[in-house]
Amino acid sequence: MDMDDRFANAAYIPDGMSYPEKWARQAAAFRATAKAELDVRYGPSARQVMDVFHPEGTPKGTVVFVHGGYWVAFDKSFWSHLAAGPLAHGWSVTMPSYDLCPDVHISEIKQQIEEAVRGLQGPLRLTGHSAGGHLVARLAGMPHVARVVPISPVADLTPLLQTKMNADLRLSEDEAFAQSPVNLPPPNVPVTVWVGGDERPVFQEQAKQLADAWGVDLVVSEGEHHFNVIEPLADRDSRLVKALLS
């Protein structure tokens, strides 16, 4: 079994390589008109900054979106437009960047996101995509967290030990086990695991594995793949936004 191929996405999505440029363009256009504080520092390194988007009036609470990229790619600047859905319902939205592997380990990234979330105004709703789904699942037990929606999460890190990307991730067996949400006790907050119906089988398997391990809801969003499964966050009336804010 080729584990690298199992976790590959772009090659199996029509025009998959075009998505990052599209995300960056949409995000920049959104920031140009949004009410936002950009590059708010939460830690000492250059990447430990976050963008905070404000709704009209007093926020009902804070939604945190944590980006994916297998812990080795992207930053907060690609996703700003995904704040639109929660903002329309009166929620503030925070999007942190974080240091990337191989400069740090995944366990250190988890600690960075934990620090970013710690000082935010509750109640908190956490959501994240892919590696970001892994990170928000790891933080489900934090104070003031009221709901978590991991989207296409990498919930069991042990298969990554068999991939070439582990040259950058530098996972050991112990860290892979300890950082896998499927090996943690179920949190005492509502969790909805979300995955696209057209995603690679490994992501559907991992989403189900987390939902089963925690005894929580699993939503398979038909017709969506790994790159467009997050797009409904920009739509105030989408099922994904309703699940996050309910």
C-alpha cells in the first residue's frame, strides 16, 4: 500500500493545483473590505500571529479557524473569506498562523494553537481543516470551548509514519500516538466531525474513526472533495455554518 498516495489530494481533484491561488485571491479581496485586526501577535516567532475579524455590534463569541496543509504549508492569509459565514451571524472569527514542520514538531504546533486560543473571548467554537482539523480536535477540552467541528481531520497520525512526508514531520511512534485525537478520551463538549463525500478514502476513514472513538456525530457532505469541503464556511446559510454555531 502506497501511504503517500493515500494521503495525496491535489492529483485526485480536477484542477487541484489551482486552488491555492484561488484561495489567496478570495482571501485578499475579503480582507480589503472586512473589519479586521491583522497580524495580532500571540507568541514569539514570526508566524505566531493571527487575524481577527469583527462582526457588526457586540460579538456573540469567537469562532477559531485553524488551517491545514499537513503542518508543513500555508498560513492564515489563504482563508480570510471563510470568516464570512460566522461573521454574518454576529460571531468574531480568529485565524492563526503557526510555525511549520520541520522547524517544529506537531506537538509544538498544538501548543502554539493552544496559546492562541487561550486568550480569546468565549464562548468559543473551534473548527479547522485537515491538519487544522487535527489541531482543533486536540484542543476540544480547553476552557470556554463550547463546540468543535473538525473538517476532514487527520485523526490518527500513525499512518503518516509510513509516508515520505514524515521526513519533515519527524514523527516518532510515541508522538504519533500521543498527538492522535482518536487516542484521547471524548471531550465533554458537542463535536461534529465533517468530511466530504468525494474525499480520498483515507480521509473518510479517519473522520469515521474519530466519530466512532468519541461517539459523536459524523456528517458526510456529498459532492464535496478535500479542497471545496471548507467553502460552505463562507455561506451564512450553509449546513456547515449551522453545525458550527448551533
